[in-house]
Amino acid sequence: MSALPGVLIISETSDTTDALQVTLKESGYQIKSHITVAEDVVEEVDRCQPDIVVVKTEETSRYLMNQLYNLNQESPKPIVIFTDKSESGLIEGAITAGVSAYVVDGLSAERVKPVLEVAKFRFEKEQSLRSELTKAKSQLEERKTIERAKGIIMKSRGLGEDEAYKALRKLAMNKNQKLIEVAEDVVSVSELLM
């Protein structure tokens, strides 16, 4: 039997008889913690390790958006906001802060579970895309370094592109290192000697 997904609730008050808590429990979620918007969100997430963060507020504030932005930078989680009021600037701020779902005037029991499921799926997709982007950027930087090292070898030894690449690969195999590590060494030594 798998554990129920854990939720951190953030609201104006920490009323433990709140209808949202009842709805979440009935929808198959475990309440890990319930804090007010004035408390430190990042600290509480670190402490209770929820699977999802649910914010219930009459009106979102810039302070709350800053807290959620910090959370998204330090310990990303799917975040759902249920609010009574909407302002375009705050919605934009919520998206920038990493909010997965922003629901205005829609906290009805039958909508909570689908909204949370969509938010979790959207969050996972976004995290996957971020991971792919980071990997692609890293590969591009490695490729640039290898090309630069290859150029240094071509110039210093008077070799063609293929021969310089083979020399770089041979050096990597002889040193039992990755090609990128040897390329970084070649570039570093070249910069030192210039």
C-alpha cells in the first residue's frame, strides 16, 4: 500500500477544521502541515516535505508570491492557488513564481482533486523540460570546449581537424579520463601559456 500524497496548506488562518482540509482528505491526500501566509514557506516545506503545496487565500500578495518564488528556486514543488480575487499582475507573478495552477473563485469539493492532479502533471512536465534544457546546455558547452581544444591542438601541432580529434581521444583513453576533462585541461594549459 503506497502512502497518500502529502499536502502543505497555506492560508490566512491555520484553522484545522477548514473545509479545504476535509476536501483534501476525502480526495485521498494527507495533510502534512497547515501554515499561515505570514510563515516561512521554504522552511516549512523543508521540514514537512509535502508532495504538493496548496494555497487558499482571499487575495494573493506580493509577499506570498516572493515566498513561492523562493520555494520554486530552492525546493520546487507543484503549487496550486485557490483565490477569491484576480488581478492580471498577480496572475503573472504567480506564473513567474512557479505556480502550477491558479484557480479563481473555484474551490468546490468536486474540482479540487482534478485541479491538483493537473497541477502535479504540469509540474512534472515542466521539471522534465527544465532537466532536458539543462542537459542540452551542458552538452553544448562541452561541445564548445572540445572544439576549442581541438582548435588548439590543430594550431600547435599543425594537424587537420580529424587528426586533432583523434589525438584528443587518444589522450583521454591514455589518461583514463572523459573527453571533456581532457579538453578542459588542454584549454586551461593553453590559457596558462598565453
